[in-house]
Amino acid sequence: MGIFTQKKAVVIGGSGGIGAKLSIKLAQKGASVLVHGGHNSQKLDDLMQTLETQSPSAAHHQSLVQEITGDNLTAFPTSPLMEHVKKADILCVAFGPFLQGSLEETTPKQWIDMTLLNYTLPGICVSSALPHMKENHWGRILLFGGTLTHNVRAYRTNAAYGGAKTALCSLVKSTAAQYSSWGITCNGILPGLTETEYQSPQMLSALAQKNPSGKIIPAETIATAAITLLSIQEVNGALLNVDDGWTP
């Protein structure tokens, strides 16, 4: 029996990278996990097999493929994925595209997409999950911010992304302050330069050199920190930097 036995977890952006590692750890802790992925792939199928082999027999896992873009977000509230979000005991949003570029290079479409996918989407999910969590007097929400977006700061090369993720941190604090009395926690984790399968060996080597330790952060480390935030009732409204002490 795990600490999340009989709890339903929804991991948006859970088919790869940090989200996949988090999905596995939630399954190991006994949760029944709904893993969302943006496209159908062998990788998602392999992940589901891993969940089945590493979790207690009482857990039941599902996968759901649904592309999320700024253009189709208006239909998101009535989507199949949202039906699962509304019934989630544990909600993790590990999705949010990154954008790098100067202010003068950032197009109107990019501004809209960064805001919608990194702030509006998590906000819609939180608002939709809260009624079920309130009814049960228990809920866990975990949102993924950007590196060092816990404070208002200047961004020379990613202002649209950084600004949206800073707003996300405000959402974490607001949710925690309003719903703690219902047994609901909302925390944020802010990963640093992290290793995922989406990066080339050359990119990983370059990123590692930017970290104080000279090493890239394993996705497994981020997922372990995430489980800690989800596990402790008294940790609420926290914004946890897992960045190896990196500074710009």
C-alpha cells in the first residue's frame, strides 16, 4: 500500500521527460495515474507498461492522447482530458512550451501561446479540479514553473515565457491561500537545467557546463522533489527551486 492508494492522479504532459518520471513515482506510491500525452507513440505505450509493473495491483492506469495548442485551448474545457481533471485527487501540470527570443523578435502569436499554455491552461485545470477536491476535503496540486520564476525579474531572452511562468507562481500562492482549509495543497516546482530525452547529447553537454556543479540535473531528481511536495500536507504554497544553484 502506498501513500496515494485509492487516489486518482492526472499528469498533464506526463508521457516524457520529467512528467514521465513523476508518473512512475506516483504509480509506485499507489495512485491510479492518467497520463496525458500530446501524440500517440511507442514511448507512451512503454511508459504505461512500466506503470503497470511498478505499482500495487489495486492501481489502474490509463493514457490519453490529446494535442494542446493555443489555437484549440478554447475547446479544452469540454475535452476528454478535462473530464479526468474534474475527478482528479492529484493534479500535476508538467506541460508548458519554452520560447527563447528577444522582445522585438517575439510575435503576437507567440505572446498569446506562451500566456495561454503556461498560465491559462494550468489555471483552467486548477479551477476545474477544485470542486471535486473540496467535496472530498483532500487534494494535491503541483504546477511546474520555469527556472527562477519565483520572483519578478528581467528576462533578456525569454520574457514571454518567463512572465507567464511568474504568473503561474502567483496562481500557486493564491490556490494554497484559499483552499488550505479544505485539505488541499498547491505547490510549484521550478526545475533548473534538466536532462530529458528531448535534448541532444551536444545540448546536454552545453547545459551541464552552465550548472555550478558542471553536471546536468537528472529528471529523476526533479520527480523525487515533486513527490515530496505532494506528500506533505503542511507544505502548501511552496515554490521549490531545483536548479543546482544556477544563476543567469
